[in-house]
Amino acid sequence: MAFRRFGRSLLYSLPLGITFLDCVGYVARVDGTSMQPALNPVADERDYVFLLRWGIHNNPVERGDIISLISPKDPAQKIIKRVVGMQGDVVSTLGYKHEIVRVPDGHCWVEGDHTGHSLDSNTFGPVAMGLMSARAVAIVWPPERWSLLKNELPRRRRPIQVAKASYYN
Amino acid sequence: MGYTVLSRLRTLARYTIAYACITHCTFEYVGDFVLVSSNGNSAIYAINCVFLLRQCKGPSMEPTLFSDNVLLTERLSKYWRKYQSGDIIIAVSPINASQYICKRIVAVSGEKITTLKPHPLEAESAESTSKQPNEMTMVTDYVPHGCVWIEGDNKGNSSDSRYYGPIPLGLIRSRVVCRIWPLSELTGL
């Protein structure tokens, strides 16, 4: 009897849990050093970030937000980067095949904070916004690093020319 | 009296949430229904939300699929079977993240493709900044790792990989299994 009750509650809570993770957000570990110093400032200590999925498709991200996206090279891998340019922006690249790129429609330009040690848009070019899966809002673990992630973009990495707001409408 | 009403409401809420979650999981992980529509009309979109239909733009698949066809798609077979050329897929449009497209895979990563190089979208983004004109040439190229080359069946009226280049596998949502509406044309694809 207890077993049946357990099965029934599992049948109820499993879809509920999956839906919650899909719609609201989840916690993920950050691997690698590509986002230093914002994330993983010490090489062998891993940060856990809360990734917010709520509203990711309705209100677009802004420049400077840290987002998690499916890697354009390998669909099984998720990467975490900072948005540098939105569609229509003109960005100066660091070692991409064109020195200056206008980000095409529906794409964004993402970069890791740790310039030179990050596999980002400077390698694979602008990424489609459809690959974006969540926005990182806070570091939740370890406790001494508990903080909200700020939307900040180093002055030297700002787009050369920002698309007009009317561009989106 | 008040207690019965409350407990009824609670049961109702419980069942509503349970069914909403089960529907979400099924559509997100097993498969869903897609309506091929000629234009992204918002009034139609509202109706589709009621009938749990996803919408995709479709004049580009004309000889195979027509407007107002409803397709059954699945998302499971990618775990044991890779996408192959010839599959019809639903993907998020690379040039507009809020729109879905329905195309046929022409080549998967590692296969050869004859194409204009650089792709028009890439050329546009480089050209508007650096003033020198980009010459486009027909070349034989390989589809890069983790990407697929998609084209519509209606070659003349289709914006596909010939415009934006190979698309990453992560954009693909599901594979079309069969057409379920209109019933007279119920066929596997």
C-alpha cells in the first residue's frame, strides 16, 4: 500500500519538478575559467549559479547579461558567456575573421570575461538567439560568494555602434 | 459546507496543475503537434495555444507540405538515431528566435555541400562595416561539426541555409513523423 502511494506521489511530483526546472530555473555548476573574474575566480573552486529561465523568450536579454546557451559546436554542451552585442550592433572582434562585424538579425555576440581564454563568438561567430537557454542571476554556492550577478560590460568591450531601439520593432 | 467547497477547489487545482505539467513534459520531451501556416497571425496563434499547436512558417516546403497541414513530430529518436539527410525537421529560426521553421535536412556534419561562400547573411554583416565588396563564389564545402544544412523543398521561395549558412543542431526542436490533418492526406513523411 505504501509502495502504491509512493508511486502515485512520484507520478504527480516528477512532471511537476521537470516543469518547474523548465519554466522557472535551476542551479548549475560552472566549469572552466572562461568567465573569470566574475565566475570561478579561483581555478579549482567551482561556483554554482542560479539560471533563470522564466521570461527568457518574452523579454530579450540586455548587453552585459550573463547567459547560458547551447554550444553551437556541440548540442549536448551548455556554455555560459556574457552578451556583448545584440542584433544590429557593430562590434569590434578579437581575432575573428572579420575585424568589425555587424551582428545579424536574430543573433547576438557573446564573449567570456577572461579574454583570450574563452571559446566564444570570437571563435564561432555570432550565435543564434534560439540557442539561448537561460540567464544567470546569482551565485548560490559556495556561501561566502553568495551574490547577485551584476549586468556590467567593460568599457573597452562595448559595441562600437549600438543598434537603435526602433530596430527591434 | 465551506470546507467541502474549499477541498473541491483544492482537488481541482491539484488536477489542473498535474495535467498541465504532464502536458508540458510530453510536449517538451516526447513530441508535439505543429501547424504549418502561411503567416504568423496573432489571432490564429491564440487559437493554436488552446489546441496546443505550435506554429511554423511553411510556404517553403510547398510540394510536400501545404499551409494548414497539422504535423505530428517527435523529439525522442535523437537519443538513439542521429539526424540524417532527408529528415524533415522543425527548428527555431536562426534569424528570428520567436519563429519556427520547417525544412528538410540536406546534409549533416561532414557531408559535402555546394554553396555560395561567404553566405549572404555573413557577407551582409561584414560588408556594411568594411567597405570593400565581397565577391561570392560557388564552392564545395563541408558542413561543420555540430551543424546541419537545411533547405526547403520549394527552392525558389525559401529562406534557408543557402541564406544563413549551416545551422547548429541545438536549434532543431523535433523531427516530423507524419501529417495528421487533413485526414485524407494522412501520410508518413
